[in-house]
Amino acid sequence: MNQQDSRKWIGQPLDRVDGPAKVTGQATYAADYRGNSPAAIGFIVEAGIGKGRIVSIDTRAAEASDGVLLVLTHQNAPEQAPFGSHDDAGRFGQSHAVLENENVKYHGAPVAFVVAETLEQARHAAHLVSVRYDQQPGVFDAEAHEDKATKPDSLDGADQADKEVGHFEPAFEKSAVTVEAEYHTPSQHASAMEPHATVAEWSDGKLTVHMAVQIIADARKGFANTLKIEPGDVRIVSPFIGGGFGSKLGIHNEAILAALAARELDRPVRVAQTRRNLFANGPHRTAHRHRLKLGADADGRLQAVSHDSLAVMSRGYPFAEAAGGLTQSSYAAEAIRMSHRIVEANVPKVDSMRAPGEAIGTLVFESAIDELAERCGIDPIEFRLLNEPETEPGSGKSFSTRPLARCLREGAAKFGWQSGVVRPGMKRDGRWLIGHGVAAAIRPNNIEPAGAEASLARDGRLTLSLDMTDIGTGTYTILGQIAAETLGMDTGAVEVRLGDSDFVETCGSGGSFGAGSTGTAVQQACDSIRTDILARAARIDPDWSGVNSADLTIDGDRVSVGDRSLALGDILDAVGGEAFRAKSHIKPGDAHKTMAQYSYGALFAEVGVDADTAEIRLRRLLGVFDAGRILNHKTAHSQLMGGMIFGIGAGLLEESLMDMRYGAFMNRDLAEYHIAVNRDVPRLEVHMLEGFDEHSNPLGSKGIGELGICGTGPAIANAVYDATGHRARKFPIHIEDVLPAVARLTKGNAASR
Amino acid sequence: MKPFDYVRAGSAQEAVRAGAEGRFLGGGTNLVDLMKLEIERPDKLVDVSRLATEEIEDGDDGLLVGAGVSNSALAGHPLVRERYPLLSTALLSGATQQLRNKATVGGNFLQRTRCQYFYDVFRACNKREPGSGCDALDGINRFHAILGASEHCIAVHPSDMAVAMAALDATVETLKPDGSTRSIPARSLHRLPGDTPHIDHVLEAGELITHVVLPASPPKRQLYRKVRDRSSYAFAVVSIALALDLQDGRLANVSIALGGVAHKPWRAERAEGILEDSRPDAELFANAADAELAHAVGHGHNDFKIDLSRRLIVAALRDLSESKREIAA
Amino acid sequence: MYPVSLDVNGKTVSAEVDARTSLLDLLRETLGMPGSKKGCDHGQCGACTVIVNGVRINSCLSLAVSHDGDAVTTVEGLADGESLSPLQKAFVSHDAFQCGYCTPGQLCSATALLDEIKRGEPSVVTDGKVTLNEEEIRERMSGNLCRCGAYNNIVDAILSVAGEPA
């Protein structure tokens, strides 16, 4: 099979097939689902303390309130498997029990759940629930409780929590030039536009759930394991998801509450988390302290790299981010060390948010690299090129591809990079202090097990069915392109059905592995159909035996190879059957073990910093990316832009602020949790290298969804340094952080004294 | 949201008669927001959004603006753009077009603080629940007051418009339930927190803002500048409304109001006093700013606002005194 | 309960509403039109944007009872039958969305924006005469958050429609 020869559909910048539904309001997200009988509406009552015990809970006023059907508390909640049990199913599939007992696990955890006929009734009654607590001192802050820090049992995105290649201390000691710095990255919330929502309904002991979730199969396990039912008795439907970014990988509190209440009431229950709910009842990326030590010789060759990170882990929910993981793969050095420590804390679920590990890892590491390049007196791009590794430094494995240098060089040319050592505060444009910055992006490329089912009907229409999700990534569109190309047919003849647990199990959407994994599964299923058609055709007409399957085309209800042509229906009639059907199941190839696989990018930013007020505004952002073969240039471009805008947030805007006295996030709305608005975003320049990584998958593609965020934040931070002389040690970078540097630079101006 | 009675008032008189035991509903963009969280729990809403208070009339006494005029209509009115450009800029710097289309002039004055301790019912907040304390004092207080605060409250007023109105010496016209009217200088509408931070302004229960009057001859040089984290759709970290004339090379009719620094739009009277009738120069600007901020107090996260405010005052004075743009007489 | 009667996308509809019901929930729950989306329910994201009497508002912060007699246009009313509006078409061809959740609000905003420009309504970046350009669109569309980051494409979609002869 040689896919590189046939480029009819894959890569084409086709419009999204779900576009018309989305622009007319016809795409139904979880909370839009309306079943046959009207759903009752649920509302979460949150805990007002970070740790402690419920002494009493008075639900009488709520129960007596207009329209109220049910008030669930720990006192009357149906039995569930203990939270965290069935951990062999992973953190998404484990029990997610709620209202288990009188203990409050974290601030904002559900202490009651009110169900009423309408939202207005449920919301008001929720305010009538009165709770008395015995508050206990909690652990909320990793740094304040560093004495309790331990090594995590597992780390998301790295094999080992601690690793040392070579001998770090002596290598650092002998380094002629060093950077030693402590950084802080903040807690963040994914803040998908669609709040987590679930509609649960029971029928004959079977649960049907319409919900917003990225990985259907895990969600099914999560419900089954929590509610003590069989996975086969759970059906999940999720055709449209209003953004995920990791926050919908698994199921969250509203989902289990809806299922419990629907069973109690024997009627459908719908609950959409409020935006405030999400800051405690959805997952978040937690704050990290990073200690970095970098050493280089006098010529600018890296000698020693170490990255030690410290963060909280939500008690009972095993997730820790591999912030230091990329030290193993970024640059060659004699010695590389990383360590990760966690403190179990009474905080809401800490989990993956877009590019776990690399998003915050590149933020601090690529900032430190810029600083080291400056101290070495070397242009930051030259410095990176000088330290390009031949094999993966942390493992010694060969890279499947390593076009980082090309990304950097092409990016520099396109951006108009002025080579040389960074000299801050030299560029002005009116009242703006101008700075340029560069950073590298790197993100592991993964393939996960996935299946697909394809069915080609006699009329030439192909139906793909798989439990994959489209969270805005363009899955509906690219899977159709892959199928159409494989079967030599028009994309308009392909129907892609996703988001239903009745379909074949896949890996779902997450970790940038969705397109490559499910795309390969679809390709394989379609390949089987192609083989099947030819085998059956050969039984009718021997002239069809031995032909090259790649030459097969389907046009309308006819299949052709060269000048041979048959009606699909005639083949089926002759050999039997209603349709050509095939199922596939793919696994990652050995090259995912034996080789180091990454997507890459180089990001270039221009910022302006107001010389009076130190406001930071992004003026330009350019990225050159390698993600192997691009499956759809239009949707891929959008994915990269979206990642870059997340990176703008990481650099300049986003932080979830916890009041450590209470373990409570305080800026729990979109007026105070700042994601970039349209005006924050300049015209993004996105360039994709033409690539094909044969080691990744037969399509040659690599992960793209999380790539843009990596590298963007540090490129901005490095540009802020170039503009002002302020080296960011905490993110996001605020006015107050750069104000002293701006004041120094503008001394003598009226505004400075 | 607590159940409430809804009535639509046919006239201002009717509204104040009905309003004594309820709350007036204008655009609702802040009131409904807070009602959903049950931070505001009125028993009755008196809808004044359709009163005949949407007119903007020019007269000898100035520009008469109905309290029900939307923020976007006021910002876009030709006379406002021409004669009170700082007000137009301030309005357009606030919120979004969707919110400005709904928000009214009267309601904008009366919007409540964005302090997150006010919004979180589990936290102590004297403004929300008198006597409960102020968790912001030792909490997350980057957005909080540096001027005129008290140990009971360090919240700031979030409006941009009110800052502009204070600088322009606008007058707020009201109608009381007993049928009497009064005029309140916009700069005096809001209060400092003292030990009663739950009271934002000087209006009495059931007193309705009916109009705002903008003076007929405002200073010819005007500026509104808002410092914010996002480039749009963000509350001010600090903002300034500045109006002045240059007469024979000297500053005249200097009016400065700061936003985001206090429980109310902060008229910088000390600075105004130093600047009035002086020749503009950098040293003068710095002295004026220093004088204004001499008593400013930070609470930790917001310490930087003192220096930022000083820089903003100086920059605004510099830009406006050097500007070639004056509004037509 | 309070009776309200509105024109929604050209059709007169009547309903009895709880005084607490937002215009958004009236559309989504009572009238069975879930196209308008709830992203924050507090006027902080713009997903619920609809056009009322010719101007765009956040339907989540507006009480349904106060809209008696008003004319409302939602995303369901932008197309002319099966024929998408120029902006809807441009959103598809410019890939001006990813997940699509903010899209109904973006489209209502963009539709109203073009009228605002025609009416000469200024924004904070307007200097003198109101004209449509990239900066104006970015500022005027900043009340519609898009977490997928389709902002550039939204701007391009609007520019492409504005460039078309009327």
C-alpha cells in the first residue's frame, strides 16, 4: 500500500461536513438533547469549605420549594462503588461516586443535588439547602506543604517521575555559563465554551446518557463502575461536543448526579454545570513550582539540564503532569535530570488540560533556554541549533523525524528575525516598547488502540461508525476524507457516524492521538472493503483477479479498476449480502516503542509593552510546524491557531486564583478568568511543513491539536524580555511584573521618576 | 433566583410609587447576574426599561440624557462624540456591544462591585452581608482599592461611565417616591465604604434616576484611558478620565477622575488644585500625581496600582496637554 | 406566571413564563429552540447572543417577561429557508469555528455588527468616520469568546461578506 501516491482527498482543505449544522443551530450538544419525555432539571449545591465534615444538612425548605422533585444528599444518595475503586479501569473509568458520605473532599464538591421541574425552581431551591460544617485544616498549597511531598506513583506523559541521564551535579558544576531559576505556573481551567452537561434516562435497568465527553468508552466504564452496573447497560451519546481541551476526557460530578437522580425519579434528568460550578466540579491544571538549572560551556554547548517540579495532586485521583518530561527530548546535553514531586491535597480534580506536561514545561524551559543563550552571548536560534541532538537525549532512541531545525530556520526567515544576542529595550514604536522572541515547540506523538466499522451499500454510499468524538477538531471531516481516498470515491458519498457507544470502540479524543489513531482504523476498514470487493468481483469475472487495489474507484453505484467496471449491486447479488462490511482494530506500531516520536514547531512573537502603563499586547505571532502529513489543511490550520491562542493565554492571561486560606478558587467566571478575546489575537501566521512520518502510522500524520500551545507562551515571554528586560519567573505575565522594568527603561520620561 | 413580582411601570411616577418595596430593572445586566446567584434577592422588580427616558436633548443647561438611554446609544450620539468624547470613549471601553446595548445610563451608575469575595457567598463580605468581615483584605486583592478604602471594605466601583461622568461634572437627576426631585453631582453619587460598605451610593430607597445632565461647556481637551489585562472586555485595573483647557499656555478647568482605585469614581482634587492655572510640564505632572497618591495604600496584590496610577496620571496629562485635538467650541 | 408574546424569527409566539426565566431559557426550554447557547449564563461569553429589535444582546441576562412584544432573531432565523445567509456561508468556508458552540452567538453578533457599521455606530477603536476594518471587527467581536480560537477566521468571514456588493 502506498498512500503517498494517492492524494486525492487527504490533505485537501475541505470545509467541515458538520459546518451547515453548526451555523444554523442544528448541531445538538448535550444540553440541547430533548427526549420523548421532558427532563427534570438538576442543580448542584456546593460545599463551602475546603475540608471537613458535614455536621447537619437541612433540605426541608428546598424540598418544600415550588416544583422540587428530589433533593439528594449523602444521607439519601443511592449506593455507589467507593470513589476511586475500579482503578484498573484508569482514572476516567474508575468510580466517580458523589455524595458518598459526610466528608467534604474539596471546596465546591457537591453536598446536595436538587432536582425540579424547571431550572428556575431547582436553582432557587438549591440556595435553600442549609449546611453546617465542622471545618478542618486542609492542604491546598504544594509549596506550603512541601514537607509532605512524595514521588507520584505514575506520571502522565513520562515513564518515570525521576530520571537522570549522565551525572547532573558535576556537569552543572563545570559549566562555564549557568542559569538557575525558580518559576511558577498557575492553575488553569480549560474553559471550553460548552459547560459540562448530561442528560440521563433509565429504561429497563439500562442507562442512556447524552453528555459532553471526549472518550466514550472510558465514560461508559466510569458510569458502570460507579453505579455497579454492566458497561453493556450504559449507552453514551455524544455527537457534538462544545470543546474539550482535556476537561471532558472523563466524566464529572454532574454526570453521576444526573444518573442517580434519574433512577430515583424514573424520569430523565438534565443537568448543565454552571460556569461557576465548573471551577470546582470540572477538572483543572494545577499550579506548579519549577526549579530549573541549565549549564553550558563557554561555546554555548549545553552541559547540564535539570527540571524539578512540585505540584498538588487531588487526593484519591491519581494524576500528575510531566512538566519536566521535555528535558529528555529537547536538546543534547551531557547530563539531564528531572524530578516530579506531588503533595496530596484537598483540591478539585487535577487533570489533563491541553498539552499536559509540555504546555507548562516549554513555558519555563524555553524561557530558561533563552536566558542561557543570552548569557552565552549567542543568538537564541543559533543556540538551539547548536544543541540539536542526534538521538533523543533522554533515551538514546532515534527520532522518527526531527525537523525542529528546519522549523526554526524557516520561521526565522518568514518572521524576519534579526539575529544576534538579545539586547532588551532597544526597539520602540511610538509609545510601545517592542520585543521579539522565539521558542521551540515539542509534543509527544502517540497512537492509541482504535477500531472502526465501515459499510458500503449497493448504492455506493459508505457509512463509517465508530465511538470517536469530534470536539471541534474536524474528525467528521477528516475521517470522511481518509475513507473516500482509500476507496477512490467522492467524500459526499461518505457518512461518518460518531459519538455513540453503540459503535466500535476507539481511543476517543485526547492527547492529539485521535486523528492518527482513528484515521488509521478507518483506513484499514476501508482497505478491507476494497480487498473484499476485488475478491468478490474476481469470483464473478476472473479479469478482476490480481488487479492493484489502489487503482480501485467507486463512482455512484459502480466500482472500477482501469477499464473494468461492475455495479456494486451486481457483485452483491452474485455472491450474496446486503452490503460490504468491514471492521478494523489498530494498535500502535513497534516504532512507537523503539523510536522517539514528536511533533515540532518554532514560534516567533512580537509584543508591544506600553511605556506608560506596562500593558502587554501581542502584535505578531508566527509558527512553523511539523506534524507529519496534514490530513486537512483547513482544519489543521485552525487547530494550530487554536493552540497558539491557548499559548497566548498561558503567557499573558490565564490563571485560576485559589485563596489558600480556604482552598477556594475565587475568579470563578469568564469575566475574571481571562481567556483571549478576539482583539487580543493578531493575525496569526501559521506554516505547516510538508511531512510524512512513516513511523507514526500508515497515514504519515502526527498529533497536531496540542502542538500550537507549546512554545507560544515562552516565545511571548522571551519577547517581553526583549522589549523590557523583564525575565518572567511567573506566569501569566502581568502589568505589575513588568512595571519595574518598564520604569527603569523609561527613566527620565515624565511617567517615571 | 428568588421568586419575585414583576411590574412594568408606565411612568416614572408610577415606578417610584411601585418601587419603594422593590428594585428597578433597567437593562438588568448586573442585577439579573446577581439575582441568579441570590446575592440580590428583591421581592419585586419594577421594570423601568420602557419608560420615556430614552431621549437625549440639547439645551442651554447642557445635554439632558434620559436614564433609560442605552450605553451604546449614548456613546454613539453625535453630540456626545463631539462634545463629550471622553464619555463616549469611557462607555465604549466598558463591557461589550451586547451589554452596552442593554445596559442603561441609570443602571451603569448603580452596578455593584466585581470583588470576588462579594460574589462568593461562602466568603466574608461586609458589602454583601454587613458585619461578616472582609476576606479581600488579606485575600486575593489585585483589583482592589488603593484610595479611600476602610478596614471593612476594599472593593472598587467597576464602572467606566461613572468615572467619565464624575470628571465631566455631570448631574444626576432623581425622583423620589414622595414625588420630589433632586439633583446630585455625579461625583457625589457614590460613597466611600467606611463602616457601611453595603451602601454603595446616596440614593434613598425607591429613589429613581431619571436623567443625567452634562454641562453645556465642558473643557475642550478630553481623554479617557483604561488600563486592562485583556485588550477588550475587561474591567479596568486603573482608568483615568481627564478634561482640561489650555488658556494662554496655562492649564485651566482641570478635572481628573480615576477608576478602579476606590469604592467610587475618584476625583483627584489634590492633583487638580496643583495643576490649575499652572504651566504644563513633566515636573508639575509628577508633583500633582504624587500629591494625589500620597495617601494611597496597597493591600498586597494591588500595591502596583499606586505606581501605575501615578504613571497613568502623568501620561494622560502629558498626552492631553501636548495634543493638537480640541473639541469645537 | 406571566404571559408574553414575541416575534421570534418572523413568527409570533406566546407563552406563560416564570418571571425568573431568561430570554435564553425561554428560547431553549419553552420554545424548543436550543440553537442559542448557554456558555456562562452571566453575560461573560456571548454564546447566547441574539438580536432583539435590531440590536444584539446577551439573552441570558435578559428576563423573558421584559420582552413582551419584542422581535427576536436567533441563529435559527438567519438562513432564508434552506439557503444559508452570506455570513453563515462565509463561516463555513472560512472555518470560522471548530467545536461550534459559540457559533450561534458569533453569527448573531456578526449579523448585527454589519448593521451597526451601516448605522455609523462607533466602537472604542473608531477614529472619526465608522468604517469596517480588521481592528473594528476584532474589537466589536470581543464580546463573543471562542475557546477553540477561530478568531482570525471569524474576522476573515465577516470581511469577506462586508466586501460583497450589497
